[in-house]
Amino acid sequence: MTSSDEKAALVSGGARKAYDGLDADASKNYHDTRHTQTQSTEMHQTEGGYLKPLIFGGLDGILTSFAIVAGAAGGSMPVPVVLVLGFSNIFADALAMGVGEFLSSKAENEWILSERRRENWELENYPDGEIREMIDIYESRGMSRKDATQVIETMSKYKDFFVDVMMAEELKLQVPEEDHKIESMKEGVVMFCSFASFGSLPLLGYVVIPALFPQLGEEVLFTAACVVTGLVLFGMGCVKSIFSATNWFICGLETLLLGGACATVAYTIGQFIDSLIPDS
């Protein structure tokens, strides 16, 4: 086996890992050999489709939870009140976020499919006009009129394929899969679970620490919530780097700083509002 073959064999993730390592030989060997194997489709990361609800839900959840904890710390609320307000708010918000993610994703996909039906109707009733529009688009991107005409006229022979190309090139829309409702539901579930799971973390200290260390004062609980929030924000950034091919430390630091800024605003506003309320 040649050195380049060895490199390709070591690239278990195929083209993606070859790109991450900027290894042109491994990429070439992967593409040359994958057609002779049972698997003929180049594999790409598919988990990234759930990255938005995972990260957005987690950030929203943990910052919402920390805002409650910060407000409670500023208002000197007792621990039972913090737990009741915190957990009831977190799970109610998580349900609302999950349902909202499902409905918004479903509505967007249904709108895209309605646009596809319109493009399909226009192609059936006036194909010359649609073909001319696509030729103009390809020509505007640098192709010669002759080459653009040849490419578009060839693609237009395959109606369903050509309609999808029209959606992407003309409307900048990606046509969803047939099971888009199931995918939308999965995104909603991911949003709910992410929001509820990460949102519960700052509150867990108010349960665990008094049980394990009853001698510690309540001021320690808020410090623990700050530490947990910071660690989780950094960890979420590190997880995000897996999908973005960015240095894990930079991603973690970026998420920590941005999330920390939001948390600081929440704490500051809580302190300010508490100062406006007269003591009873």
C-alpha cells in the first residue's frame, strides 16, 4: 500500500477528515476508491441539522435559568422560592420553545413546498420562460451563453431535478424532504430537551449543595451557579467546534464571553430593579 493509500485508509470519516487535515492525497484516494466500494455516496455530517436547536435551546435555557438565580440572589429570596420559580419557569419555557421550533420549522417547510408547486406549475405552462431565466442566472455567474444554454437545456429534460435546481438557484430555497414534519418534530424535541437540560444545571446546585454541605451559606449557592454556568457555556462552545471545524478553545471562549455578557446584563438588571423596590 502506498503512503497516500495509507492516508486514505486512516481517514475513517472520508472526505471530511481529509479536508480538516488539508490532505489532498487522502481526499483524492477517498473519491477514487469509494466508487468501487458498497457505499457509493459521499458521507457528510448530518448531525449539524440539529445544531441550531441544540445550541440555541441550551444557551436560552441556561441563561434564562441563571437570570432567575441572579434575580433571586439580588432579592435575597429563600432557596425554596428559587427552586419553585426556577424549575417551573424552565420547563414551561422549554415546552413553549419546543412547540415554537416545531411550528416555525413546519410552517417554513410548507411555504417552501408551496413555492415548489408554483415553480412546477410555471415550468409546465411556460417552460421556455423558466429555461431562459435559468440561462440568464448561469450566465450572470460567469458561464458563456452557449455553455449556460447547453447545461440548462440538458437539466430541463429531468423535470423534478430541474425544479429543485430552480428552487435553489432562483429562489435560494432548499427543498425539504418528504418527511419534513417528522424532522420538524425532532427539532422541536431537541429544542425542548436542550432547553430543559441545560436550564436545570444552574438550579441543581441549589439542590445538591445543601444536601451534601448543609453547613455552607446561601451565598455559596450563587457562586456555584456562576461557575456551573461558565463551565457549561464553555463546554457548549467546544461541542459546537465539532461541527464548525473551528479550534475548540476559540469556540468555547467565544460562547463563554457572549453568554457571560448576556448573564452579566441579566444580573445587572436584576440588581437595578431590586434597588428600586423599597424594603418592606
